[in-house]
Amino acid sequence: MEEGRESDREMEEGRESDREMEEGRESDREKWKKEERAIEKWKEGVRAIERNGRRERERWRERWKEGERAMEREMEEGRESDGERDGRREREKERWRERRRER
């Protein structure tokens, strides 16, 4: 009878340790799930930053192109005014030549 009680006690202890192990596994699973969720959130954040980064790069690229276009327009206007200046210079040279001839 003593041996039976001891084996019952050992079996009960074995069941308890099995339950504790299972609970440990459950808590480990919970921890892993939390870690996986945290990793997914982090990845989503990284993707969002990359998307925003692409958008921001596109905005800057567009601003740069607009600035380039504006500079080209200014240069074109400058060339025209240079051309006008050249024409004015030519007219002034002609006047000087005429004055010299008159003298």
C-alpha cells in the first residue's frame, strides 16, 4: 500500500511537472507571438519610412526640375537681353564711325 501511494504521488508530481511544462510552453508561445507582432510593426514602420522617403525624394526631384526650368528661362531671357545689348553696341559703334567720318 505504501508503494502504491508513493507511485500515485510520483504520478501526480509527474502530471504537475507536465502541466508546468505545458504552461511554460504556452507562455513561450505568447512571448513569441508578441515578438512576432513587434517585428511586424517594426517592418511596417520601415516600409512606411521608405514610402515617405520615396515621396520626399520625388518632391525634391520635382522642385529641382522646376528650379532648373526657371534657371533655363532666366538664361533664355538673359540671352535675349544680351542680344539686345549687342545690337545696341553695334548701333553705337556705327554712330561713332559716322562721327569719325564726318570729322
